[in-house]
Amino acid sequence: GQNIDQPTEMTATEGAIVQINCTYQTSGFNGLFWYQQHAGEAPTFLSYNVLDGLEEKGRFSSFLSRSKGYSYLLLKELQMKDSASYLCAVRDGSSNTGKLIFGQGTTLQVKP
Amino acid sequence: DGGITQSPKYLFRKEGQNVTLSCEQNLNHDAMYWYRQDPGQGLRLIYYSQIVNDFQKGDIAEGYSVSREKKESFPLTVTSAQKNPTAFYLCASSVGTPGEKLFFGSGTQLSVL
């Protein structure tokens, strides 16, 4: 079966670093995406990993280990505006389409 | 500006009624998708279309129907057969090749009266 797990909620302090984990079990693998979603708004793209390793983009970094079925999103220098849900999504290898399988999302609350 | 537009933002359905959610994109993307989002759950795929005049069922297609008569448009009809339609509906589009990110619309919140 297809399964993607993320923590439901996390809390962190402004200016700190937070790591949001994602584990997946899919019938194949063809890339992993992270999206940010503020309440009632559209998800926006943060990062894409298809090979093992770390991808850095400003304050946000994403890591992938395909052998472990594991990824994390690292947010540095947290700001209040980073309070949002973070969605992990996998494109399974059995499909040559663009469709993604999503985890339930992690709601991050940044406190002053 | 290029983007993907969903309307209306809020929609109410009476029992036994069919309602249609609009999704339009001017990104020249081949692929379009409809996802449903419920509190505490991940986005679940309802239908997707990789090319005009073709579409496939996703994981939760029962009670929904779509059409793809134009590249720019992918409307979703929530039929009376969908017994639990209250949810946030998101439309997305992409170039269609693996590795290409999805662009999302701002969503439609559907509620039952």
C-alpha cells in the first residue's frame, strides 16, 4: 500500500530551527515534494528531492534518503509567517503521470 | 500574470443538488488535477487529466464527475451521490512530466446546507 507519515503538529520559537520529518512507503518512488499551506489558501511549492542528499534554498532545506524512505524539511531562523501546514508528497514510481500522494500535513506554530 | 483560478471561494449545496466547481489555468499546462482536503487528512486525488478530452479516476472518484473539453478548463461536478461533500477542494495543474511541481488554485470550500 501507499503510506506517508508526518507528525500532526509541532511548535517552535521565533528565530529557532525546526525539522519536520516525513516517512513514506510507496510502490515505487519518483520524487518527493514539500509544500507550504497557510489556512484556507493554496499550497505553495517549497522543494523537490529525487536523489539522496540535501537541497538548500535560503532558510529552507530538504533532505532525502531513498533507502530509508525518509525525508525532512529544515526551517532555519523561524519567522512568525512560517506558521503554516507543511505537506510532504511523493510521486510513486508506478505512475508516469504527475499525480502526487500526500501525507496529512504538519501544522507548525511559531511562537514569539 | 499566469496562474490557476478557482471559483467560487465558498459554495453551499442543498441535499440532492449537483454543484460545479470551476478551475481555469493560463499556464499552458497539459495536466490538471482535483484534490479534496479534509481536516486532519492529506490531500486525496479525485480525478486527473493529462491531456484534453481525457481524464482518469483518482482514489476517491465516486460521487464526482469531470470534463476536459479545453486545455485551460477542468470543472468538477459534485453530484448528489457524494454523501459527504463538505470539504476544501483544490485544483492543480502541471506540465505533466514526472518531476514537475504542481501549481495549486486557492481552493473552494464546499458546505452542505
